[in-house]
Amino acid sequence: MPHKIAVLKGGWSSEREVSLNSGAACAKALRDAGYDVTEIDVTRDIPALITALTAAKPDAIFMALHGNGGEDGVMQGILTALDLPFTHSSLLASAIAMDKQTTKTLLQPHGMPLAKGGIVSRDDVLAGRLPVPAPYVIKPNAEGSSVGVFIIRPGDNKPPLGLDALPPGTPLLVEEFIAGRELTVAVVGSEGEKPRALTVTEIKANTAFYDYEAKYAAGGSSHILPAPIPAEVFEEALRLAELAHEKLGCSGVSRTDFRYDDSKPGVSGLVFLETNTQPGMTATSLVPEQAAHVGLSFADLAAWLVQDAQWRHTRRQDATLPPPALPLAPRTVTSNGAALKKRL
């Protein structure tokens, strides 16, 4: 079992401050679990990062980076080249999940319910050349934490402020706006193994929509778990989140976000938004909250992520090694007043 862990935090993306908070919280959780932890503030100075890692001599790396350069395969490639075990998903799964349109293309054949839309350039948006009519959502194709997301409604006659500041070739994903409720599901599971969805949380934003401020500012949103939705919708959200984790090749923990239009019958109102391979781990983050709800402490979750990283690294030499066991009882789903027990 690894003893010395280096937590990578910070980075150079627009989510740097969130990552610093995630890294500090994860470092504390790992220390609570008994690990010797070194925190490394990552910048674009890669030689400095290698020097810091050489000095720390970690047995494994805990990835607390968010956004470009941290969860898009870049850092995963560096750590793979250094032959260091790291938590969360592989280079390939990280790169795919960070690209929203590629994720949709991969998941569509597996029956994932998706919003209509497509990739356009900034100039196409400014010129009104759009794949769907209003209302629609504009968002960067490879960003997280709702950075740069705009909702355009019928009657809006100006491009959103800030859009013209983007480089002309910036790829933007334009999708139909899905009315309804914001749902999210955390999933844990080793690469190639059956994943386990934890529960469904409904997010109620105290801003216009679930934007960056709603996610990370104190009082920006409220979380209701388990989500008060029909049992069949609850179960379908769990199934689809597990499907995304598996088909994208995720490992460790992921978080899949949905919109749910409860005016539609059955599960027809549930629509996939995106899967995050390195979701936030701050005091207001959803994954630790869901883990605690099902009896998995933050320290135990962090420790299991380290064990999963080590397992994926060592099984290259010994494919017979079993994956680390999750310290979780069989799932009990409580939704809309009904309890559903499921053998896993």
C-alpha cells in the first residue's frame, strides 16, 4: 500500500482557485486516512513540477486539478511518462470526457439521451449561424465548472457579453435549452470493472442558472439528496451515470450531470449534459456529500482512490490482481418516499 502521496492542485486553467480548495481538502482527507502528504501547486513550469515530484518521492499522485491542463489528459500524459500512479481516469478517458461533443458522439450509440445541437465557431454564433433555434445554450466545448456558459432565450437580440472576446476559432457547443431540474450522480469504480452510482442529488441554484457562482460561492446553491423525483427516474439517472462512467473508460470517481423536465412522462424528460472525470472536492462539492450520504467518509473515499491508482499501475505487470474493494454496503435507493433495494 502506498504511504507517500503528492496532491497536485492549482494548475493554470480558469478553475485554478477551485482546484486549490479541492487540493487542500483532499490533502486533509488523506492525512486523516494516515498518509504522508505533500501538496504541490502546479503551474505551467513542468520542469519545476518534475523537480518537486522527484523531491517528494511519492508512491502515488492524487489528482485535484480541474480544467484545461489538469483533467484533459495533459497532466495524465506527463505522469504516465514519469511512470507514476495517479488517481482518477486515464489519459484517454480524461481527454474524451473533457471534449463534450466527442463524449456525446461516443455515448449516443449506447442510448444516452442527448440534447440536440452541435459544434460551431465563435464567428458562427455572432453571425447567427446556429444548429438549433432559441432557447439554446452556448458553452465552451472543453471547459468545466460552467465557465463561459450562456443561455439565449427567444427575443434576445444581442450576442452575450464576453463572447466576442473569445478567439475567432474557439469551438463552442450550441445545444437546445432543456427546461427543468438539475440532477447529478457520482459514480465510483475501477477502470474495466462494474461501476457503482452513489445517489442522485437535485441542485437548486440561487442564481439565474447553475453557473460558476452557484457551484462554488457560499449560498450559491442548495443540494437535495436523495433527489425528490419518481423512483423510475431516480433509477434511470443512476443507470445512465454508470453507463457513462463505463463507456468513457473512467476510473476512480466521476460525476455525471443531467437535466430533468418533469413535465414529460416517465424517464423521457431526463437528458445527459456531461461527465466530469475529476469533479470538485471542496466543502460545497457534490461527490463528498453523496459519499457521506451512503456511508463513505471523505477519508475513506480519498484512500480508495489512491488504492485504485496503485492497482491500475501494478496490474500492468500482474493482470490477476483484484481491484480494491469499495467499503460500501449494497445500495438502498430512497426516492419520492419509496425505498428500492438493489443487489450489486
